[in-house]
Amino acid sequence: MSYATQELFDVLGPKGRRKSNIAGFVTITVVALILGFIVVQLYKSGQFAAAKWELFTFPLVQREILETTGSTLRAFATGAILALILGVLLLLGRLSPARWVRTSVTWLTETFRAIPLLVLMMLIYYGLPVLGATFVTPFIAVTVGLAIYNGSVFAEIFRAGLNSLPKGQSEAGAAIGLRKGQVLAVILAPQAIRNMLPAIISQLVVALKDTALGFMVTYPELLYLAKFYGTQMQYGSPIIPAAMVMGSIYVALCLALSYLAVRVQKWSSSSGTPKKVKRND
């Protein structure tokens, strides 16, 4: 039996394709002109002068940039893992049969999502020590802030992924005698994770970029290092070159994470596709 493929939009005709191509060409041209204008202005202001880039040719500076990149990745990895764990815990609370648990977790999740991440980090770093939590470090402030904010977002992503599945899935599991937890773990979660993967990866990319907020709590990440290098007067205060270098590293890290996400998504899709069995006639 063959099924017709559903299209999300009508196939464009000759006139529609011509308009689409013109619109694409105009968009690319406008973007290229804007980028060209920026590059020309940077050149006129001397931002490409060798003196402003000399700082980044020193091995000690290059080593420090690598170490700071490692610090950024360490904060991101720790915060992301904690956020995923917190997201699962909040999801389980939202699915609890007890109404008071569901209500409490719902308010907690919405509160975490409403507080800006920068405010969370500053509350943790500057507020908790006032209450006697002297163990708080910049690393803890960054990772816990990332975990709390992104964990609440992950909880909503997970809930939306489960709700997108047909109700017949859970009803079928209950009909064969599975408990609610077994239905969630065995039937719903594997399907939902595959559907949620693009949203999860997108949020992880956001979390990676949000590590730049750590400079406000003196965490040695890439933006903090860019600000430090940009104030070196003996090299002409190379704030623009420093921002370009650190920004390029952020772009490379996000592209690498996106590429990994695409590979994981293709692997999960192929692993879930039933394999054809050869028939020996």
C-alpha cells in the first residue's frame, strides 16, 4: 500500500519559482552590500592594521585562548547535563498524578523561564554568599544559572514532545498491562526523543552562546578574554579584532554542535527505519 506524501506548502509554478529566485537574489545582494559596507568601514578605521592583530600572534596568547575555550566548553557541558537532568525531573513533576505536585512544579518551571539568565547568574554569584554560601564560585554561578534556565525550557520541550504523540500509544500500553512509568519509558520516550531532537539541539546551541554571560560574574570565558585583550593600550586597544577572534570561535563551536546534531538525527532516523529482509524464493 502506498501513501501520498503530504506537502507543507503548494509546489511553486514557473512564475512562483521566478519570484522566489528574484527574492533570494535581492536578499543575498542586500546582505552582501551590508557586509561589504561593514568591512570597508573597519578597514578605514584601521581595524585590520597589523599592529592591532600582533597580540594574537604570540604563543602565550594563543595558548590562553585555547585554555579559555576549554573553560567555556566545560561550563557549557556541565550546565547542559544538569539542565537535561533538571528538565526530566520537572517533566516528571508535571506528569505527577498528585495535583499539588503538578501545580507546584508548573509554577516553578514558569518562574525559572521568566527570570533572565543574566539575573540568575548574578543572584547566585552575588546573592548566595550574602546568605552564607561562601562556596559559590564563578563556575558554579554560570553552570547553575545555565542549568536552572535551560532545564525549565527543556521541561517544556519534553512535555510538548510527549503531547505530540497520539493518545492511542499510551492507551495501547495500558491495555497490555504496562504501568504509567513503563509506558513513558518504553513506548513514549523513544518516539518523543526523536521528534524533540531538533528543538533540544537548538536549545543547546543557545546554552553554548549564553556562556558569554559569564563575564558578568568574572568567569574566564571567551567574552571575558576578549574584553581583557581589547583594553591592551600598547596594541592600540584591539577590541574589534578581539571580538572578531572570539566571535569566530563561538561560531565554530556552534557549527560543530549543529553538525553533531545533524549526524545524531540521521543516525536515530536510520536506526528507527525497519530494514528490508531478503526473500529466498
